[in-house]
Amino acid sequence: MTNKVISGTYADFKIVKTRNVAQFVVEIPLEQADEAIKMFGVPKASVEQWVAIAALKEQAIIKNQEGADMIKLAAMLCSNPEFGVFLRDGMKIREIDINNSESVADGLRAILGIKSRTEFHDDSDARLAFTRLKGEYDKWLAKRW
């Protein structure tokens, strides 16, 4: 059997008294949901699937949270037509449809040289490039208003 690992943040703990068990809730970025389903499948009441829980080094947890925060910010920006205008006009990505968030996201990925925003979890260069781009966007916005 191949090892199957996905990281997330420890979000909640519950006692289920009627079943005499405890539940640990681990949240993963929505962009990793398909990968998690491929790894573990969908839980079935008729079949127990045993898994392990392991604490990651705090540095890894912080990096994961930083990546998760950037993924959320990037998704919010890509749904904002103003950010699309910035990429189209300010960054000269002419083929962007500013009213289509997926088109804006395609432009963002092209500028950052990534295939998916989930790469923010593991690629410090992508995180740095996104931070710089966000700074340029903020300056661009300030000049417009």
C-alpha cells in the first residue's frame, strides 16, 4: 500500500457520547478536496477505514496556514473585476476577461508561473511573487482613486 498523506489544520474536537468515541476535525483547503477524496474516498457507514493522525512541525503548520491564507486571498482577488483590470492593463495580460474569475485566475497563474494556487502551500517563490504582485496591485489601486 502506498502512503497517503494530506496536511490540514486541527480545527475541532468533539466527544460523541452515544458511540463512546472522540472526533478530530481537520480542515484542508478546498483546492485539495479532490486530492483528499482520491486518497481516502468518501466515508461509508458500513466500512471503517483506519487512518493515523500525526502532528507536523510547527513551521510546517505555519507554512500551511500562510499558503491557505494566500489561496483564499487569490480567490477573492480573482473574483474582483478590478483585479482583472489590473492584470489586463497593468500587467499587460490582454486575453483576460475581467468579468470571468476563472480567466482572471488563469492570468494570475500565468504571471506567477504556477499551475494551481494550491502551489502556495509548497512553493515559497510563488508566495513571494504573489506578495509582490499584491503590493503592486495595492499601489495601482491607490493611483486610480
